[in-house]
Amino acid sequence: MSLRTLPLLVLNMGGEMLYILDQRLRAQHETDDKTQRGGWSEDDRKRVLNDIVRSMFSKAFMEELMKPQGLYSQRALRCVLTRLAHTSIMRLNPASMDRLYDLMMMAFKYQLLLCPRPRDLLLITCNHVDAVRDMVKDSPCLINQINDAQRQILEMYTPLSDGELQFIRQTLLSLFQDVHVRVSIFLKEKIQNPDGRFVLPTSGPVPHGSDVPGLIRWFNSRGREVRRREFPSGGCYCSSLREGSFDVAGDRVTRLGTNMYCTTSSEDTRTSDSSKNTCKTKQQASVHPNPLAKEELNLLAKLMGGMEVWNLASADGGVKVNLFLSEQEEDDGGISSGGDEPAFGVINIQATQDHQVNTELTRIAEELLVQQDQPELPSNKGDDLLAMMDEL
């Protein structure tokens, strides 16, 4: 596992989170205008994005993020991203946060799979940062914050060799290996199968600096070409035009990492878990226990014992938002593979049931907070970052 993976993971998934929040808040604002009811205004949307960007690219957060450290578990990573989403006036219900996190994972996983070469992972990160900078272009202070963070990223990763960057890419892919969530926009574009696995193209431009496949050449001991033979490559390949820019501002060439939700509808951000793959993942987890399970449980206990419990009545003044309407998705019927294949059916998440479960969990957490005689648990991976985010 590479100790330099976490910054790229958080920044890219954070960029995808801002893409989705921007698209959903715009759609909700248009719906409120059509129905002539009070709701989210354009100023509220900008405030939410600015607050999240300010926290994500703050100096303290970036310093903690850039420290060499192991990759977080899915549970700890979700805690960090949830804290980032809730640094603004917006409060997402559990159902919306579940689907938001699934969309973030699948979008970044698809970009990793299509990454032509390991170094292009930096271009994907730069595309995310460039798009976030454009979202807050009216705030010079935030732009300077983003530029400083981007310089730190480029100074850390551009000197790395291709082997080290490939190690980082393999670490990220191993994190998403068993994640197969179906996304409407991917299903419509035929780049995802009904079981949640991606369809990778066998054509297109080759990585920069590589030759188009289809030719075998023989050289003698002096380095002169003595023979060549062509063979069918099995795809339609072309040469790469030029290499993308690794500067703070420039042409990245690749489209990976750009905002794919700017021209999509609300239906394109729907997700549904494949029950077959979910059961398979759970079965594998039970057969092969996670060696970091103890650390994760200690982290969870630490968070429940030291983190302030959010009141369901929104005592902090935050505005609750349901980004993905369950009733609308039930009316649309989702995207399923037919009645003959129940394993690939869409699982409808009941927001009311999640609300009841959340209420019960909050009551239990409040009871745990009363017991102050328990000794403090030792610090675990991710505690410093989460504790620092509480102070933002």
C-alpha cells in the first residue's frame, strides 16, 4: 500500500461530490422556482459550495492530508467526506449521503480504469481542481487557497516515477475492487453492465509516448531494424496528440475528471446496488475477516464517544436536504434488468425507514454519551484528521 495515496483519493472524490451537489442544488432551485415555493436560492447554492471548498482546501486540512499515511478504510473515508459535506448549512439525510457516496466512488473508479498511464492520474486530479476553482471564481480568497493546494500536490507527485504512480493507482483500484453500484448515467451510455461492472473500450488514443499496436519490429545487435511484420490489433487505435499540462493552469488534454453532470438530468444521478454483488461482498468479508477491523471499531467508538451528536431538530441551524427523492425514483421505476433476473433489480431505499433507524441510533448514542467513566481509547488512523475537521 502506498503512503501517498490519500491526498489524491480525497481531492478526486471531493471534486466528484461538489459536481453532484452543484447539479442537484441547481435542479432543486429550478423545481422550487417552478412550484413558486420557498426553497434553495442561488445564493444558498453558492454558499454551500464555498463553505465546502473552504474546508477541503484549508491549510490545516491539507497539511494533515499530505502527511505520509496508510489508506483509510471505507468507513473512515466516508466519515471524512460526510464531515466535508456538512461543513456548510446543508445537512444530508442518510439516504442521500449513501447515494452521494456511491456516485462519488463509481465515478472515480471509472476514471481510474480508463486512465491510459499512471501519470495521467495527476491530470485527472488537476481537472477536478480546475473545475472546483471555476465553481468559486467569484471568491479570490478561495482561488488562492486552491492554487496553493494544487501547487503542493504537483510538487509532491510530479517527481515520482511511473512505477510509484502505478503503485498509487493499484492501491486505489484495490479500494474499489468489490464496489459495483449501478449508476443511471453509466447504464444509459452503455459503459456499465446490469451487474454494475464497467465496459472498457478496446479502441481510442494510446498513452502519450506509446506506439500504436499492430507492428512487430526486429533489430540486430547494432540496433538496426532488420525486419517488421504487421498484425491485427483487435481495435481501432490512434496516436496521442500531445501530453497534458501538469502546471497549475493549462490544457489537461484528457476529459477524465471533468464534470459529467453539467448537462444531465436528476434521473442520471440515481444509483442502485446489485444484490448479487452485495451478498457476494458480504460473504467474502465474513470468510476473510478484515485485519483492520479492530482499528475500525476503535475509531467508531472514538467518534461516538467524542463527537457531538447532531440533533434531529437541526439545532445548529443547518438546512436538511434530500438530494435524491425516493418517491420520484419509485414512480420512475428505476433501471432494472427485467423480471426474469431478480438479482439485478433496483433496491429502493426507504427514506422513512432510514429516518426511524437514524432516530434510534441517535438515542443510543446519546445514552452512550452519558457514561463518562470509560477511559479514552487510544488514537487511531484518521482520528487526527476528523478531530481537526471538527474545529473548522
